[in-house]
Amino acid sequence: AATHGDGSALFDLGVAYSTGSHGVACDLIEAHKWFNLAAVGGHEEAALCRAEIADEMTAREIAEAQRRAREWLRSSRAAA
């Protein structure tokens, strides 16, 4: 579902990476990326979670997360 841009699935990936659950290691850059993508899709809670974890990240980490989100959007649009 996440590959099709489902906001809830994208949010769930953000939760998994932010907590290190569901078989993935805790990775705030990846969590920010997934929360960002979910927020862009209109998921309100994702925007709040993105802001919370951003407080724990450096500007460089946030920039990397945003770059990854843009890359994911480009690749998902190309596949559509």
C-alpha cells in the first residue's frame, strides 16, 4: 500500500522506523522521510510526528530525509 502512496501505510512506516519496530532498526532519517510523505498526502498525525522527531535531528539529517522523500516521489511517479 505504501508503494501506491497510501497515507496510512506511509505513516506506519514512519512509526516503524521511529520506534525500531516491525523488523527495522530505529532510523530517524527514514522515519522523517515516511512521515513527510504521509503528511504531504494529508495525514495530519504524520505532520505532528515529523515535527517531533525533527527536534531530535540535525539540519543535515533533515535535509537528507527531505532528499530521500523527493527521490521516492520521483521514482514512484515514474513507475506510475
